[in-house]
Amino acid sequence: MTAPTQPYDALLLLSFGGPERREDVIPFLENVLRGRSVPRERMLEVAEHYYQFGGKSPINDQARALIAALQSELASRGPNLPIYWGNRNWHPMLADTLCQMKNDGVRRALAFVTSAFGSYSGCRQYREDIERARAEAGPDAPEVHKLRVFHNHPLFIESLTDRVRTALEQVPEERRAAARLVFTAHSIPLSMSESSPYVKQLEEACQLVAQAVGRTPTLVYQSRSGPPNQPWLEPDIRDYIRAQHAAGSSTDLVVMPIGFLSDHLEVVFDLDTEAANLCRSLGVGFYRAATVGVHPAFVSMIRELILEQTEGAEPRFLGAHGPDPDLCNAQCCAAPRRPVAQPPASGAGAN
């Protein structure tokens, strides 16, 4: 890889977005569900998940924390790029951010998307978001080049492994060896998974982390949405918990939400509330590993991804499949075939 002939002059953090107060919840969900045939009563049901937490999703505060950590990392180690922030579904909206970047004289920017695994909603749709926002920003909108996904980057695996080790240490020592290590990721329609590397990448990342802590990995899913007649990735974590309990094979579970980069609402509601309550009712120990968040290794990984583009640094990876490509092929990560849709189980619906 060679360094670009034209330099980049900014970094864009691109995320899903979330409401920050009760009054934001319905407009936010309307943005998420735009173009989908979802009964309003179902949307109001999902809104109640947010109202349980005062109408605020943690995701925007976590984006702010990541930006602060990245600013410190880039200021001390370079490249010293200004960082902008735009969201798909809530303020700061991506189109508004690109307008600001244009007004500030930004011409070429790199984009870090808060999604580690390739799928339509986690990769290609963000590229579409960028092009749509550039069109809204009008002439002279900055070029934006998305950084690659990073499911098997050594520093990503290191940060995940550290989080899992910390969670395992919370299990009483006499039961620790028997505790099951369970990874969760956002369920997606089979029509989406079949056209993307999502499951393959998840399985590889789970295996790499599990090997590092001397465990056998189990991958389950959470946050399913969509009508019952549409097949999605399974098993759901709660179904898994019930099945393991019925088989008498689970005393303690250590759960790592590997498909999520921060502890936002789907993690807090689907795992820390619903799954944890189910475990409590069954007498199963529930220990939840933190997401990577602003782990120093994860922040350093983002810098390495930037250096791949600004200085031609060699991409690093673990496992058998090599580094993820900078660009998907034309057939990869196609949009799912949509029957009558339902809103996300916890209101987000993507990483």
C-alpha cells in the first residue's frame, strides 16, 4: 500500500446516534424507521424501552468520550487531524456535519464508523449515508473515505480479551473454570447475513478472543427485530439461557457483547436488564464483560487504521482470513429483502 497523493485533513466519527431526552425519542424512532411499514403502536412499544432510562440513550455520550480519547491519541502520536462527528439517525446529523466541514475548508476526510463487522447496516449503508449527506451538503462537499472494518485487528482483539478477563475475574474462583463464555451480536435478517461476511467475521473474532483466555466460544444473538415470518440469525440469548438451564449445564455465564463497541441502549436493555433478570430468576450467575469503549488498545487501533491511509502502513490482522478490504465488492453487503418491518427491539437496530 502506498500513501495517498493528496493528504487527508480531517477525521469523521460516524455513528448511529440516539435520543438524549424524552422529547427526542419519537422523532428519533421515526428517523430510524423512515421508509418502513411499521405500525405506530409497535414504535410506541419500543419507545417505552427508552423511557425506562429517562428517554436518553448512552450512545452519544460514548461517542463524545471516544472523540476525546482519539483527540488525545492523535495529538500525542499523530497524525494531528481535527475530529468531526456525525450520526445516521440523530443530532449531530451527518449532513449538517458535512456542511460544517465544508465551511471549515475540509476537502478530504477519513471516516471511522462505529461498526467492527461487515453487513449492510454496519458497512454499506454507512457508505450510502455518506454519499447522501455529501449530496445534501452541495458543491465542494468534502470527499469522505471510510476506514475498513477491523474484526480481526490485533488491537481490537486485545481490547476485547482484556474486557473478558476482567469479567471472568468477577466469577467466584471455585466456579470460574466451569463458567461459559458467551458472545452476543446484533441479530440481522438471514437475507442480510447471506450477502455479507458478518457471521464469518464474528465467528473468527470470537475464536480469537476465546483462545486468548483459554475458553471455548459460543456465539448467540440479541436485539432481533422484524416480523415473525422473516428469518433472522439465532439463537437469541434468552432462548440460549433457557435451553442451557433446562439442560442443567449453566451455573454461570460470562457474556461479551462483541458485536457492539459501546454500552449503548441495546446492551443496557437487552443484556443488563432482560438477560440479567432472566438469569436471576433461574439462579444462573450473569457476568457481563464491558464493550471496548475507550480501551487504550482500541483507541490505538483507530490510529493504526488512519495510518494505513495516510502513510501506507501495512494492515495488521490475526487469524486466517487476512485484513478486511478497504472496499467491499459490488455484491457484498447488499440491502436485505424487507417484508413488513418492525422497529429494533431496543430502538437502535445496528451497531
